[in-house]
Amino acid sequence: MANVLDLRRRIRSVKNTRQITKAMKMVSAAKLRRAQERAMQARPYAQMLINVLESLVRRTDIYNEQTGEILHPLLIEREEKNVLVVVIAGDKGFAGGFNSNVGKAAQKFIDTRVARGQNIDLEPIGKKAIGFYKRKFPAANYEKTEEHYDNDLAIHYDTIRHRAAQIEVAAEHPDLLVKTEFEAVSKLAHSIIERYERSEIDSVYLVYNEFKSVLQQRIVVEKLLPIVELGAHNVESSLEPTQEERDAAVRAAQSEGISVHVPEASEMEEEAKKFGTADVDYIFDQSPERLFRHLMPRYVTTVIFHALLESTAAEHAARMTATDAATKNAGDLIDSLSLTMNRVRQAAITKEIIEIVSGAAAL
């Protein structure tokens, strides 16, 4: 059995660890509040964009009257032979099972598609997802073939894809979660859209943690392209948290004064829901083809942007819950070690008393 000095050192070490986990919990709670607020602020714009597109679809035909073709290639459905999966995980650890659960949901979806004989392209977002897939799957091999100039005299290269495996990592995005700027997300969305329009990929799926509140969240596999219904979440599969995980998240949130319910819609969001919904005939200055060409990429960018915001909030919530549990476990361990130390010390005192009494009796 350890002596009193060893137990005191261990208790001191656990107390230091508890201070660290408690501070991490407070930091994660503050970041969660900011992440929730940022997601709420982005909702009115997304709602107005959806309303405009829905209004345009209701009042115009999605097919060209002269050619009979669909007005935008993102609405075209094809047989899924090449599938792009965008996996959104986190940049850091100490978040419980957040990153591993996202990886499990993505892998389960990938396995079902591989069993169908489909080729899978992966675009992981976040250092944890990149580290996992970088070790497991090879990177896509692109060969530059011919250079040409655009109107701005910038040099561009045509590339040829040499697929060496059924599952490959097409691109990595390690810095997208650092600030989650709309312009950076727009570049990602436009690269995906270009590949879809060139028929390099036949469908696009997002794997992320859908976060509404601390109590209402789940890991979903959502179909991004082709666009089937504007504003609707086309969820292929989902992974719900267990009741034990929900209870732990609620306890952690309540200890930091964070509401566990979905935040109420702001006045701006309520007004955004009404935008473009009046039953009147709107006059569009531009042709439907031009409006679709401009608004559809914005819509795809907004969907990815919201997925990143919700995933970031979910990561902070998971880290807050994990560090809260670690703090509680450290307190329980300190109590247990203190009890053991008291017993060892009492046993040592009792032994000394017995030795003194025995020595006195011998005299």
C-alpha cells in the first residue's frame, strides 16, 4: 500500500488536473454561447435566400421552354457512381466521443456505398478527420495536362484524375474551422459545384453534428447535391445521443447557466420567414436561368456554412460535457484518495501506539 507522502502527492496532482478541467469547461461554455449566437445570426439570411428560391420555383418552370433542359445543373439527378462525402469533425480533442462518433457515422455510410460498387471521394474538414483519413486512404492523384489563359490572362491547367483506389481523399481543409469565414466556405462550395457540373461526381453528402441546442443534437448524413427540395434537410441516416449522454450534457449546461432548449427565433428571423411568401406575382428583372445560376451556388454555400457553425457549437458542447465529467471524476478521486490516506495514517499511528505500549509492558 502507498504511504502517506505518495498519497499526498497524488492528491495534489489530481487537484491540479481538476483546476485545468474546470477552466477548460468554463472556456468551452463561453465559446458555446458565441457559437450559438453566431448560428442564430446567420439564420435570417439563409431563410430569405430559401424563400426567394422557393418563390422563383413556384412562379417559373424549372425547365427551359425552348430547349426543355433543367435551368440549373445542380437540380439534375444522375445515377450515383462517384460520391463525394464531406466529413466535418473537430480540430482538437478532449471532446469525449465527438470526433469518433462522427467518424463512425461516416464510415458506416461509406461502407454501404462501397458495397454498392460506388467510388468514394472524401473531403475531411478539421484536423481530427484529416488525421484519420490521411492514414487510412490514399490521396487523389491529379495530373496537369494543358495550360490556358482566361479573360484576366491568368494561367489555368486542365487536369486528369487517375483513380488508384475505390476510396480516396480528394482534398483536405485543415483551416476551415479556425474562423469559419463565409468567403472560405464559398471557395469550397464552388469547387464542389464545378466538379458536380462537370459530372466528376454524381452526388454530395455532408456528415456533421446537427446542433439545435444542448439537448437537441444528432450526427447526420445529409444529401447536399443534387438539390431535391429547397430548404429541406434530406437526411440519409442519423445517430442520436444516448439518454446518458443527454443527461450529462444537461448537467454540464445547467452548471454554466446555458439553456438546454432551442433558442427562440429573433424578430429578424420571424420577418425573414415572411419574406417572399406573399401570394402575389413578383416581377423578376433577370431571366430565371440567370437567377438560378447566381442563387444556387449561394444556397449550397449557405448549407455548408450552417453545417460548419452547428458542428463547431456541438464540439464546444461536447468538450464542455467531457471536461465537466472529468472535473466531477477528479473530485471523486480526491475524496477516495483522502479517505485512503486517512486510513493509512491512522494505521501508522495505531501501529506506533501498539509498539510503544508493547515496549512499556516489556519493561
